[in-house]
Amino acid sequence: MSEAKVIFWDVYGTLVTAPRGNLDSLIKREAELRTVFERTIRNFGLNAAPERLHDLFLRGIRAERDARVAEGIAHPEVRVDEIWFKLLEKFRPENPPTINFAREVALFFQREANPTQLQSHAFDVLTTLKQRGMRHGIISNAQFYTPIELSQLLRDESACAICTYESIFDPLLVIFSFDLGIAKPDLALFRRAVEALTRENVMPDDCVFVGNSPVNDIAPAQHIGFRTVLFAPEGVPDSATKPDLVIHNLSQLLEWL
């Protein structure tokens, strides 16, 4: 793997840890979310019962996904800020929300429900590979708050030396699912990355993809022609998809790249 030019990263579960996982994992934890809805209502003065807001939040996500599937999109990605916008229209009719206010509410809810931190050794690996001249990209299921959170984590870890995630990651090689309305394992995200690389005469086999899911990360990355690294800190899951390399600690990448 020493000849790799670009390393693509998954975010959640790979670069960033979150106690309640991704959005799908989060919304399954209904009992745990009740107090988070209560805090959100209090913080923003919403005229809503926690149970009602919670129910409509889940229904909104399911309805949006069902509608996209009906349009023929196998792996749809909802936009949580738009879900919150529709909810706020119901619970603040006297003061119609803006999308920026909806994002403020959504970000507050996310941070209360699912606080994030950088994976162990992630910062050192990112900065070391950057110093070696390797380009970093992202192909990840994400929401509008993902770049905000990632930037904040990098800023905190670097004592404000890094202001934004784009100081580490090449903006041309950052593919977030919420921008496309399509989620991994759909190949559309990976094809978008390949299109950007082809314009610079970088071939797929010049790239490495690092992710923690054989289904969402390794299989589609291999299909598109990337070399693959499975990050498996808790052991290798049973899967027919075999990556080029398995690591249990991100710092192991420095021995291979």
C-alpha cells in the first residue's frame, strides 16, 4: 500500500465514535431519547409534548425514506435539518422557523443525544499522513452537522491550530450522503469520488478506503476499485467480503501507508 496517493475515510465508527451510533442506530433507542426531546423542547421553548415530538420525528424520517424508495432510490438518505424544519412549522406556527433555526435545533439535539469524539489515534494518523503528502478524502453517511462536528473535534484536538476539517480533507474529495440524498452502500457516492479523481488522472487503485463496515464500506469500495482497510477495534465481523487489510488500531495504518 506504499504507493497509495489518496486515502478515503468513513466518519462514524471509523474516525469518530458516537455512543449511540449512526442515525439508524440512534432512532431505534426510543426510550433513551425521551429526555433529549424534553431538553430540546425546554431549550428552544417549543410548544410540544416530548412524546408527540418524538413520534413525529420518527414518522418524518420513515415517511421521507419510504417516499424516496418509492422513487426507486434503494438507499435513501434523509436530511435531518429538513425533518426538524417540518416539525418546527407544527410547533412554532406563530413564529415560522428558518432553515438556519432548524439546523440550530437539530445540532443541539444531536449533541445532546449522541455526543462524538475522535477515535483513538485518529488525529495523529490524519496529520502524519497529511505531512507525508497523502491526500485525505471522505465518503461517508452523514448529516449537515457532520462537517461541523468534525471541524470542532479537530479544532479541539489541535488547540485551535486546525480551524476546519477542510484543512485536513481535500474538499474536492469529500462525499457526504446528505448532499446526494443517497446513502452507502450505494455505489453513487463512490462513483462521485472516482469522477473527481479521474479529472486529475488518479486511478481507483491509487486509493485506499478505510471503514468499519464490510457491507457499507469495504464491499462498495472494492467494487469501485479501491484498496480497502477494515477498521475492526472489537474484532473482525463475519463477512464474505475480505478487505486487503484489517486493523484494530488506526495507528497501524502508519506501518502500511
